Amino acid sequence: MALADITADVRRIIQDEPMSDSISTAPSPASSGTTISFGTATLWKQQDVADIPAVSEQILLTSADDTNPFIIVRAHNDTTAGSITTSHRALKNPTYGTNQIEEAIERVVSRLWPRIWALSTATVTPGNPQTTYLYDPGTTFEGSVDLVQASAATITDILYHHYGVDYKDVFNVPTGTLASGKGIRVRRWRRVDADATLTYRSKITSATTEVALQQLIALGAAEELLEARAAELTAKEDRKEGEVQDILRAARFHGDRFDRAVSSWRGHLRNRDYGKRRFVR
């Protein structure tokens, strides 16, 4: 649920927290039905847009005000029809659609690499060094931090304690050799009787990012959305110049917070990498 959590953080930051209502009767079929009933029909008017965060879909209400069930147009504003149920809630006329916020989040997550990374692990089982020296940790591998073998009695730090081990990260390997096309090369193991745990850097994703990073990502997405909103208002003939300037000031403010947070996290991650290595030595 990390993406939903970050989306909620973005809404708070950009102060877009519209009224919310329950769904008393969902469309049938759930992904293509064209009527819906809300818990409080009097909240809704003709031409209102209901945003369903759980499925990132917007629907347009086309029937008369305050009337359950409402006739609706699915997949409004270039969203994709989802499977709407009575367990979902609807946001009334949000300034920023859930899909719009999610797309901004994904762009921020994508451009954070390689400045920000996650730590992941994989198990490596030593093979016969005469026939096996390439090992595939998976498609998320982006560089080693530690390679440790442990048994009930001893711990052997392959990378940072026993020097002289022929070890190397490898990339652009033919997929016929390693399915992921990248991995590690170990030509000589200190031991062959225990699996090794590889700790490695991987790209963060909105679905798996740790909680402490969510606010940083939300700040970056907020900056993007506010700048886009300012550009949209600027293009309108009836724009209010003061409103545009207020939005741009908010964008710069959150952008500065984002840049400072990224710098702080870079230092934190480098220390965490070093701490991981020191722990097993």
C-alpha cells in the first residue's frame, strides 16, 4: 500500500483534500456498469467528477442533481475503468486526480536513481568453482554491498574481510548465461558448505519503498504537480496572477525541501552501506 500512502501524503502537502463519500451501490458489472449510488446523494451534482482512489478512475455524473443512482461516464479524464465496489470511497471534484498524482510519484521514483537506492538481499549457493563462477541474484540487482556466508558457528565476510577472493559485479551478460543479464562472479569461495547472503543496491519502487522515504517522494511529486498547475492556469485568459504566483512559491518551497531531503538521504544511505560492511567484520 505504499503508493496509496504516498498519494495521501501528496494530497496533504498540496492541500487538495476534497469531500469524500461512500459508495452504496457499485456499478454492475464493476468495471463497465454505468450507474452508481453514493452514501449521501445530496452531495453530488450533475457534471461532478467522482475520483475513486482505490482504482485510480474518475467518473463523470450525467444525471440530475441529488439523484441516486447517478448515470455515469466511465474512465473520465483519460483514466482507466477499474473494478469499483462498495468498499471504495469517492472524492468529489479533486483538483488533482489520483491517477495524475500517481503518475507524478512514479516519475519522481524513476529519477531518484542512482541518487537514492534500496538495499535488497539474495541467497547465493556456492557451486563447484571449476565449473560455476557466475551467479544470478535477479533482475533488481544494481551493485553489491556485502556477500556473507554464515553457519551456526562462523561468519565469513566474502567481500570486505577476506581479501584476495576473486569477486566482481557483472552486467550485460547474455541471458542464456544469466537470466537477468547481470549478477556476480565468484571464482573462489572461502567455504563451500554454507549459502551466502548477498546484500545489494536496487532501485526503489513506489510499491516497496520504505516508510521513511515516502515523505521525500511526496515532496517531489507535489513540486511537479504544483508547477504543472501553475502552467495550466497561466495558459487561461481569465487567470488570476496572484494565484499563479502563490502556486509557484509553494512549488519552489516544496522543491527546496525535496532537494535537501535527497542530500540528507544520500549521506544516510552511504553510512548505512558502510555500517552493513562493518557489522560483519
